[in-house]
Amino acid sequence: MTGPYVIEHGDVWSVPENSINSPLLMPNRTHVCDGTEDLAIALLDDTMLKHGSAAAVEAWVEKKAAGIDVTIIRFPVSPETVAELNLCARNTTRAASIVDNLMAIGHANPGLANLPKYPR
């Protein structure tokens, strides 16, 4: 998988776009979350404001976008959801259709039930 997010040993990492997908050659990688946690994006009127771990996105919204009608969409870690997140990160206009895309991923992968999730 290429893109700003990769799964390695079940954890999600953020890597620079031009990095080679090798643990030894990715010194600038950042741990995003483990495979049991959720990823998320924050949307405002179909525009993606933030993406990454659900905890980081929710904290960012509380701090930077409090009082604004921001929608947070959470989803589990899987190769398919990470690929979709990478597509949204590269093309923020794609984020407007992330709910439909996650629903399609969920239908194709019944083990990923309840995509997407909306926190309280």
C-alpha cells in the first residue's frame, strides 16, 4: 500500500509520500493507531478538515473547531479503509463521498460491520 498511511504489523503509521515502504527506510514515520482503534475524518460541508486516528481527530475538533457543525466519521482499521483514507488524503474532494465508499467497503467485507460510525 502506498500513501500517507500504511499498516505494518497491525498498526497504522503515517509516512511521507516519497518514502519507500520498508520499516528500516521509513525513519520519518509516525504511529497513528493500533489495529483495534478507529481512524476518522472530520468534515465541514463535504470538505475534509482533519484525518488520522479517531482520538486525534476528535481532540482536534474539540480544540480547534468547537462550536462549528463538524461531522466526524469513524471507521475501523483494515487494508480497504486505510486505502480509502489515503485516497481522501490525496484528494480532499473525495471525502464528500466517504460515507458511500465506506458503506460499499462494509458490504464487500461483512467482517467490517457498521461502517461508518458516528460518535456521540
